[in-house]
Amino acid sequence: MFEYEGMTDAALSISSPAPAGDEIRALRSRIQQMQATKLDSRSVRTHPALESLLPGGTLKAGSAYSVERSTALVMALMAGPSADGVWCGVVGMPDFGLEAAAGFGIDLARLALVPHPGDEWLTVTAAMADVVGVVVTVPPKRVPDSAVARLQARIRQREALLIVLGEWPQSEATLRITESRWTGIGSGHGYLAGRQAVVSATARGGLGRPRRARLWLPDGDELFRPVEGQVGAGQVGAGQLGSGQLGSGQLGTGQLGTGQLGGGSGLERARPRILHEVAS
Amino acid sequence: MARGRRAGAAGRSTPVRSMVVWCPDWPVVAMARAEGVAEDAVLAADEFLAVIEKGLVYACSAAARADGVRRGLRIREAQARSPRLRVFELDTAVVNRAFEPVIMALEELSPGVQVVRPGTCALRARGPARFYGDEEGAAVAFLARLAEIGVTDARIGIADGLFAADHAARLPGRELVRIVPPGGSGDFLAPLPVGFLGGLEGADELIPLLGRLGIHSLGEFARLPLEDVQSRFGDDGARAHLKASGRDGQPVVPRIPPEVRESVSEFEPPLDRIDQVTFGIRAAADLFVQRLSESRLVCTGIRVELTSERGQVRERSWLHPRWFSSSDVVDRVRWQLQGGDAIETALESGISRVRVIAEAVDASAKHETGLWGSGSEERVHHGMARLQSMVGHEGVLTATIGGGRAPGERIRFAPWGDRVEASGAGAPWPGSLPPPLPSTVFEQPRVVQVATAEGEPVEVSARGELSAAPALFSETGALHDLRPLSAWAGPWPTEERWWDATAHRRVDRFQVVDDCGGAWLLALENHRWRAEARYD
């Protein structure tokens, strides 16, 4: 009897297509989340600031990660493996800020660049994945599924790490900056000294709950680190203003060096105001 | 003590009959040839040329000398004396390389050539004199051979001792061959001024001192007793005394001709496709590398010379991060043929000759792979070489940080495998950006627009005054895309090369934050706003 009732329930739920479709999709996404690309993927050294964001708390060798519109986040992902002495390759990014990368702890001596792969993007990226541990790339506008599958297979086989700036269908996690606030700069005074950003990460498939973290990306010492507490953050912000004032002093000497300008620039006028803010 | 014995030994040994071949103004001739000045113009002495080393005249052509240009003058003064003077920076590698054919031509006629300096070489006179009958005959034969390779103004001096022979060759006069009879070196040198001792060890002190002592000629110096000179001027003085008296025992030390490791492929008829050429040299490259490895050497640098059917020569040196295998050699030749363009396969004019010369060789024992392989580095080099064969030699880059103000200027790129030369990274560079640095530095600066709240473009006056506070910002440069700015700072003026009217650059830099929290580094130059970098 109970079985019969259960059967009717099941029959009913199958007969009504809309809720069943939802359920199947939800179940599929659960399965996809629980399926690792490989059972025992080797974990790669990860920058501590990003640990809370990534599924499993670490970067996994042989998988892909995508980042939306932030080269600084790409560099944060690269910084961990590069500090471990892993070779990095950057394909198709002529605008990659190398000096910033060096400041963030990426070893330029173990970095190879192919700024203009041209039509050979897939071959070049695949060949790069053969030799280096971390491949950073911007895919062309339209990548055929077959190319994605081939590159993904190559990455998995070589246990390399693929970091894509842009969309990537098979990424382990997608990172993006949802909120960004710069410190040290006002209207007409100071300079960019640090940024507090809220980074959100969506795990594989895009259906899990996004993880969020508030990070310094970077702080005044070119470091990535989590923001400790809102109150503390406010104090750090004031400290940044202080260093901002210092920085403007340096720039002032720059002006002297070029033999330019009296007190006319926005910067010169700004200095007393910053002092005032620090004092208050 | 040891030095004293050396001087004594030199005194006891009898001077060797020496022959010095001198090519006048060799640095000028060699540099002019390298810079493409017509050679007969140099020889006809109507071209005003000077070679400069560290801001001073090192050598000059006969025409310039007639105008009063001398060695050791400053460029400005030389140009004032000879207004039509053309100056070249001295490149010792070029000068030495140009002299190589001369030495080889002499070595064909007589072994044991010593290169004194580029332009001058010495031989023992006895052998050639016996072979050609007498010294004069030998000298004429040598001059004839040199004229065949295009050196028509060489002079030869023959005397007892290198010093006397050198001056016999260099003494002004019309005769091309000057022979000082055996035993006559002392008499020959006697009337010459003591200034001719210049260039010897300790001569800088000796020559002015002799002048103050009233000794003006080498003969007067030679008449002083050797013991007195040695006790007063030391060993250097004693050696100078021996030279001045024509009893210079300095032997001719022949050079050991270097074994040239090269591979030459000639194509008849000339080949006009890159793949034909690379295929044509494959076997030669194999043989080249095989010969090197037979003598237990590996090659870490090569020079490739490509001669086209029109006679143009393109040469370039290539380095290898490890050592060249035969396929690496073929790759380098192909890249040089492509000239940075990875797609072009046809050539402007056919290639008739490819010459590959080993520039740097090393013992192969130092480059042996370990028992378990040399690990990841080797794999990386192989992989990058493969990438280079896909996107061209200049397509795979490594970078270092150098000096400069704008973020894009500070990075120095070098093709994979070449050495990166970075300079000025440690210098202060006032006006450069404070950290944190932008994570995106645009290869081509983007056109943007910055406007006041009313939509007027923001300008900076020559004195650095802003026309109004920036309030709106357009990422694309289009006016309908203007969005509000949440923060801005600047202008930070940079005035570069104000002393040079053509290279002068005045840039005002700004940092701005747009309403989405994205930060930009902007530059205002000639009333145009550009985004140089982005903090994304």
C-alpha cells in the first residue's frame, strides 16, 4: 500500500515535467560539484589570501581556473606556484604588467612570454603547457569545444595549471572582483596606495554558493592579504593616507628634478589637506 | 730580481732580424669599410674621417691629418680643425675582424706571423729572405699579395729587432719598403726623437724626464751607459735603453692560427625559398655539429652569414641557452632568413652562400647531462625552442626590469635564449610611479577622454595648472561614454629630454578611479589623453 502510494508520487512527479527538470538540473550540478577532475589531484602551493576562496582550499594541478577582468587576481593565483620555483608562461597577453608581477612575488627569471601567438593560440598554449607549470592565457573570442577539451586534456596529463583571463567552460573556479575600493587617493590629492576588494569565487559549474572574501589586492607594500576586521581596516586606511602623503613628497622631488612647476599642481595644494586628515 | 734578470737576458740575446708589415690608419680603413664609405675614397685621401675612442680621436685619415687632426684630440677640437670630419666610434671587434684576412694572406706566404696590434704584424725576416732570394724580394712579394686582397698602401720595414723594424716601416717617406742593413739599427734609430719610446712600459715618466735632462734623440739616450740608466730609471728604463740602442732582443712570437670551425654551403643556382635553403644546409649543419663533438666541444654561440646573389651579406650572432644541436643551427638560419617575419617564405633575392661560424665553443664535458637528465630546465629549453619554431625567434620573450619613468619603458624584453641587458633599474628615476604598480600596462596606449563636470576636456597649462577639476571619464574616448570619476590625483609632470628638440617630451600623469572602482594611469601629452596602464 505504502509502496503503491510512493509509486503514485513518483509517477506524478515524473508526469509533471517542470519541477522534474529543475530537480534533475539541481542533481546534475550536485554531481558535477562532487566530481573532481581527478581523484587524487596534486595540490599546488597557493597564496594564503586565496585559500578561503578556492574549492578544497588550494589550487589543484591539472585543472583550469578562470578570472574575470582582473590581472591582479591572475597574478595572485600565479604568485603561489611561482614562489615554489614553478615556471610560468603567459600567452596572448601583451599588456601583462611585468613590473607589478615582479612586485607581487612572481619570478621573472622563470617567466616566458608569448605576447602575440596569432592564429596559433591553441598550439602555442598547448606547447607551453608541455613545459611550464602554470599557463596564463587570454583565449580568443570564440574557442571551439573541441579545442577546450584538447587543451584541458593536455593540462590534466601534464599536471599543469591553466589560468584563463576570461571565460573558460571547464574551470574549477571562477574568480571575480565584485567590489573595489582604493585607498590613498582623494579628489585631487594622494595617490593609489592600496585596494580593498571583495573577491567572489564560483565553483565548478557556476551553481554552488559563491564564496566571498575581502582582500587587500594589493596593500601598500604590494602584498595580497585578507582584510582583518572592518574596524582594523579603517585604521589601516588612515595609515595608507599617511603613506600617501609620503608618496606625494617623493613626487614633489620628482618635479624638482625635472625643473618644473612651483606650487601650481594639484599635488602641492593637496599636501596640507592630507596632513589635516591624518591629524584629525 | 726576476725583472732584472729578464732585462739582462734581453740584453744578452742578439736582436732578431725582423720584418714589420704596417697598414697605415688601419682602424679608419676598417671602420670606414664597416660603415659603408667607399674604399677608394679613403685611400685617395679625400675623405675626412676619424675614429673615436672614449671621446678622443684614436685614428684619422690622411686628409684629416692634413687638416691638423691628431690622435688624442677631443672630438670638438678635431671637428673645429677639420669641419668636414666624419667620426665613427671605435669598435675593436670590427677592426680586428677586418684585419684577419690580411694575417691569413701573410700566413699563406710565411708561417709565424705575430699580430702586434690591428694594422701591424711582425715576422722573422730570415725565412722569407732565404725563400725569395733576398729581403727586398720577400717584401715585394708580400706587398704584391696584400695588394691582391685590396690592401694597397701597406708598408714594410726590415731591421734588427722589432722596435727598429716597426719604426722603419712607419717612418714617413715615399718608399714602401725600408731595409735597415744588419747591425745598422742603432745608427738608424739614433736621430729619432725620444718621443718614439712612447707606448713602452714606464715611458710616460721617462720621456719628459729625458727631455728635462737635455736628451732629445734616441742616439743620445743610447750613449748613456746601461748600468747608469738601470740604476736611475729601473728595469723599464733599461729595456727602453736597449730598444733605443737597437739591441732589442724581443723575439717574434708567432700566433697559433685559430682553428676556424665553420660550415659553408654554396648554392648554384641561388635558392630563393627559405625551405629550400634550410633543407640545403641540413647536412652541412649535421657535419658542423658532428665535427665539433668529435673534438669534444659544444658550440654556445654561432654567427650566420647569408650572402645573396646580389652580393649583399647579412650577418648576425645567435646565442643558445645551452648548446647548438644541428636542428638549432638550421632554425637560426631560418629565423635570420625570415627576418622576424614568421609567415613569409619567399626571399627578396636568392641566397648563394650560407656560412655558419662557431663563435663560442666550450668543452662538452661541462655540458654533459647528468645520469638522471638535467631535469626541468632542459625540458623548458627544449619546449621554448619548439615554441620559437612556431611563432618565430622574437615571439618568445623573457623580461627584466630596467630604468625609466613610464611603466611601459621599464621592461626590457629579449628573445628566449638571448642575453637580457638591463640597466638603470637601481637608479632613482624621479617621477616614476610609486608602488603598487599597474597590473595591466597597455602595449599601445589607449585613447581616452577626461572632462570637467560640464563636459569640457580637461587641460593642463605649461606651468602645470589644471583648467578645472576632472569629473568625467570615458574609457573609449567617445564623449557619450563619459562616466563620473570617484577619485583622481595629479598632474605629475615629467619633462624628458628637454635639451633635445626632437626627443623632448612633456607628459602630465594622473591616476583616476572610475565609478566601478577601476583605477587607471592616464597621461596627457599634446592635449591628448591616453591611458598608459590600468590597475585591474
